[in-house]
Amino acid sequence: MSFNNLDTLYRQVIMDHYKNPRNRGEFEDETLTVNMNNPTCGDRIQLQLKVENDEVVDAKFVGEGCSISLSSASMMTQAIKGLKKDEAIELSQIFSNIMLGKEYDEDKYDLGDIEALQGVAKFPARIKCATLAWKAMEKGLNEETGN
């Protein structure tokens, strides 16, 4: 696949998650809730996590922001369901490294739709948009653990 076709595909994946966000909404019952914002651009997110027996069993978010921020939140909530807390935090660190333009072991980690966000690394001002939900998840899981 040519670079232009791949770039177009990635844009389509990002826009699909933006227009049709997965796991958007709020839980009715008690959950781990983290609110974060990006003051430089106005992105805001409220992330809710259900953690049972050291596993992220469900995740939802609400918020306002750009297509990068909200599509990243949608992708992240899909990716972390069913992961142990330490696995979710490790995935977040891999994602942060990708945003810094670093390579990752593609054989070990199947990032699925998250790969579509790799191009954000070329736009330093947008990295905070892409990582907002991930940082919220890390903060929540670390506080839940007591780290």
C-alpha cells in the first residue's frame, strides 16, 4: 500500500472514531473517575474505569475536544478492556513513545486502530491532544493502586 493510501486510511480510522466514538458515555454506578484537560487547546475528558481483580473490565469517557483527542480516547477505551492494570499502563507508555516517534515491537503488540495515530508524532502541538485520555487512564490506575 502506498504512503498516500495508508495516510488516507489512517485519517478515515481517526474520523470514524471521532464521529462514532466507542465507549462514550458515563456509568451509573460507582467507578474510578478521572478528569483531565489540556489547557493549551481546551480538550477536556472525564474517564471512568471499572477495575475488578486488578483488571480493567470496562471504560467510558465523555469530553470535548478535537478529533485527535476524542478519537484517541475512543481507541484507548477499546484497547484497555480486559487488560491487567500493569498491562494497560505499559500500553500507555508504548503509546507515549510512539507519540515521540519511537519504534515499538509490532510482533509483540498489535495496536489495532491505535496505529492510525502514529502520524500525530509529526505535529508536536497535537501530541498532548492524543495523549490526554492515556494520561488520565495512567493517573487513575496509579491512584487506584496507590502509586
